[in-house]
Amino acid sequence: MEDMLVASAPSVDTELIQKDEEKKALEAAICLLESGKLTDVQKRRFCLHFFQGLSTRQIAKLEGVHQRAVWDSLMWAEKKLKKIYEE
């Protein structure tokens, strides 16, 4: 049983890599928000979804728009985020 617990625990290297990736993703998100590459609507929806954890359905209800409109905004923001992340 002890062997199973040890095998399922992530290694220190894995945890460090994950923390580094999370830090890099957060830095890319902040860079995107400050870059001016997002419209005001995209920026608002991006923050609500990725930082505050609201679903596309919750954002749509809050803004009085169709869920697809929110999803489209988030997809464009995500594409721009990936470009910054990969730089």
C-alpha cells in the first residue's frame, strides 16, 4: 500500500515545472491584459473567466448576451494569450 502512495505523489521536479509553467502563464496573461491587444469586452470576459472563475454561461447571464458571444470573445483572447505565452 505504501508503494502505491509514493507512486502517485508527483516528484519535486514535476511540481517545480508545474509551478514554473503556472507562473509563466500568469505573466503571459498580465502581459496580454496590458498589451492593448484585447478589446474592452474581451478583457472584461477574460478576467471574469480566468481570474474569477465564472463560466461562459454565468458571464452571458451577467451581461445579458448569448453564451456563444462570450465563448467567441474568450477564444480570441486565448489565441492571443498563446502567442504571448510562446514568445
